[in-house]
Amino acid sequence: MAGDQTKTRLAETDDYRVIAAALARAFYHDPFMAFALPEATTRLAISEEMFHAQLETVFVDTAEVHTTPDLTGAAIWTPPDPPELTIHASQHIGERMRDLFGERVPVIGAALTEIRRHRPAGEHWYLDFLGTDPDHQGRGTGTAVLAPVLDRCDAAGTDAILWTTTEANVHFYAGRGFEVTADVQPPAAPRVWWMRRHPR
């Protein structure tokens, strides 16, 4: 599989469980995930269920999921004009998140509300999640799964945006053309950086 690290394809629904597990491992030490799920012993299992629920209920209809042949990494992108969720899907994902996060829902919601207030305006692709299984990091997977949409942004003259809670990620994304647009401190939550990439 050594040659597969820089090859990408769109994920299929049968891939979602494996991708969810890879993302859960990738985000285990993420500051916002640790804030949302402070109990370390259950964080991995709950976050895997969260990613899987979002993939099969939300992102299957509203986003593009770019992955590698070995499914060890993925970039989940929402396009500038995504389809609206059906009422059924919206209710289902809301109930699933309440089941998974329980009493943490209000504090998570308050933090996300503050974060979203600083979202860059204008037409853009939004990077919902980017992650690589820790056992496969450092091989170019993250850069590879970002590339298809960033190339399209360049061709169409469209911005790309994201937010992150780690300075290491700020440096990673800066190396791929992103610039910090806001430095946010949500209530009782980790510091957040919004970033934007203008087309090249």
C-alpha cells in the first residue's frame, strides 16, 4: 500500500464505518474533542459513533468525502451551496447527537455558536473534518485528500475555509495556502482559529 498514500477517491457508503474509526483515532487528542468528550475512556467509541452518524445521515447528502484506497485518512468538504437536510435527517442526527453527548450538549452548543459567529463570509468550500489515522500520519495522506477540492477551488476561483483548535494544524494549513482570519476563545472551550484560503 505504500504507493496508495497520495492516491485519492470519493468515499462510498460502505467505507463510512472504517473512515469513522480512522477519524476517531485522528481526533482522539484534539482539544475540542477532549472538551466535548472529557471522559478519555469512552471518547474513542463515542467519537467513532459521532463520525459514523454524521457520515451516513448528514454528509452522505451534503458533502464530499475524499479518502485514500486504504481508508486511513479523509477530508470532508461541504460545497458552497449544499443541499438542505430533510426534516427527517435533521431530527435523526439531532437525536443521535443528544444520545451520544448527553449533558454535554448545552455547553458544546454554546461553544459552537460562538465559533460560528466568526465564520468567514462569502462563497466557499468548508472543510468539516480532515484526519489521518495516527499510525499512518506523516506520509502525505492529509495533503493528498485535501488536493482534489483545493484544485477545484483554484480552477473556479473559490475560497476554502476551516477552523482548528491546534497550533500545529494552523502551521499545517498555512503551508497549504490558508491564512488565519479570526482567533476565537469560546466560553469554557479551547481556543479556535478560523482560516481561509484564497484561490491560487
